[in-house]
Amino acid sequence: MTKQTILGRVTQLAKANINALLDGAEDPQKMLDQLIRDYTNNIREAEDAVSATIGHLRLTEQDHAEDVAAAAEWGGKALAASRKADELRAAGSTAEADRFDDLAKVALGRQLRSEQEARDAEPAIAAQTEVVGKLKSGLDRMKTKLTELQAKRDELVARAKTAQAQNQMLDAARNIDVLDPTSELSRFEDKVRREEARALGKQELAASSLDAQFEELDALGDAAEIEARLAALKTT
């Protein structure tokens, strides 16, 4: 997997539109749980890729540091050999002086190669450093998206449960309306009113009979009074 491929994948995942994925969800909880698992796995894979890229960068940096150190070391050896050659030449040992000059040239050649290798590695190090920075930023965005996704999941699950409870309550209310017990109460009330009417009728009937009896008694009293008065007239 190339650095460009890794970066492209992280960038694509970081830009994932979570809200768009939720719009057509029939079962938000199951869909979100699966989405969280998939996204977590993607982050883990991206972390592995970023770790590998960082590891490669560190090795390259170590090689560069070793080339720089080697260049300095060979430069020091070349200087030491050159000075030794000058001392020998001053002492009249021309052949030995030439041998140390040759050693100085070998050391300078190796110094040049080490410096060249260090210079060649610098653009790659700079490019890899930039890529690593972008990869880390991409991972941070992915983790932020994961946090948003988890929060969205909790929100939708809570909303779904609330909606389910409301629907159950409304269904229960609708069933109560369909099976309205007040109709039974109305029939019972009608029965009670009929019984009350019968009682009133009996009371009225009883009252009428009693009035007739009192009227008959009054009539008997009037007749007795008349007879008494008639008897009184006859005695006068």
C-alpha cells in the first residue's frame, strides 16, 4: 500500500457523510451499530497503515543521520591522513607521505558518497514527514466522526424508543375509543331511569288511592254532621 493510497483512504473516510447514511435507515439502531463497527475497523486499519508509514519515516531518518555522521567521520579521517602525510613529507618520507595522501583521498571519496546519500534522502524525508502529518490529521478527523456517529446513534435510539412508546400509547387510546365503556353506562342509566319511573308511578298511584280514601272519609263526616244537625232541629 503506497503512501498516496493510505492518505486517500483516510481522507475519504474522514469525509464520510454520516447524516446521509442515516436518512434511509429502516432500523436506525441496527444500522448504526453496524456502521460504528465498520468505521471502528476502518480506523484501526488506518492506524496500522499510519504506524507503518511513521516507522518507515523513522528508519529513513535514522539512515540519514547515519550518513551525516559517516560523512563527518570520513572527513575527520581524511583530515588526519592529510596532516600525517604533511608531517611525513616534511620529514623526508615522500613515499610514506604519498600513501597517507592516498588514504586521505579514499576517506574524502567516502565522505562525498555519504554526503550524497544524505542529500538524496532529504526530499524523501520531507515528503514522508508531510504525509505523516496529513495522515495523523486524517485519523483525528476520523475519530471525531466516530464520536459524532456514536452520539448520533444514541440520539436516534432514544428518539426511536420515545416514538415507539408514543405509538403504543396512541394505539391504546384508540382501542379505548373503539371499546367505549360509556355506552354500557348509558344502557345501565336508562334501566335505572325506567326503574325510577316505575317507582314514581307506584308512588303516584298509591297517593291517588289514599286521597280517595280521605275524600270518602270526609264525605262520611259531612253526612254525620248533617244527621246531627237535623236531630238538633227536631228537638228545638
